[in-house]
Amino acid sequence: MVDVKIGEEEMSPMLFYQHHNYLIMAQFQLTAKSDINRCNGFHMDRGTTINVNIHMAGITPYNLFNNARCKDALIQQFRLNGIDLPYTDAVFSRGYWDIKMR
């Protein structure tokens, strides 16, 4: 194994992973671009903000909704924020949201 050097500190890759585990969690702030209404009575006002955490490496605002790996995690985060819509709903697309990485 090759040691990873961080500043003056050297550690094995596994220890680096355990020590810097927070690096694999992406946090996003989603803001609704317009009012969202659904026939089941669901309504969200324009400007409503939702914070989501995706526990996968490599997720960016550009691939958040287009990445099949994080689709389930994203739906779970929406449910934690009180949004329980079908997996196929158009609200699970980038066009409905202004996305900022936190």
C-alpha cells in the first residue's frame, strides 16, 4: 500500500478514508423555481428550499437528478422533507430546481 500524505501527516489509504469519511457526503440546497401542484393535493410554493444529503462520491449539481445511483437516496431525502411523490414524477428532475452545493 502507498501512504497518503496530507500536509505533514502520513497515513494509509484506509485510515485516510476512515479519518476523512465526511468527504463522500454531498449536501445540496434545492430551491423550487416555480409553484408545484399535483392532483393529489400536493402544493409547494416557488422559492421553497429543501436541503438534501447524498452519501455518494462524485455527485454534483449537474448529475444529481440524472444519476441512477443516487435516485433512491434523493427520493428518501424528499420524503424526509415531507414530499412523498411517485418515483416517476417530473419533480424529480433538474428543471424544477435551482441547485446549490453546500
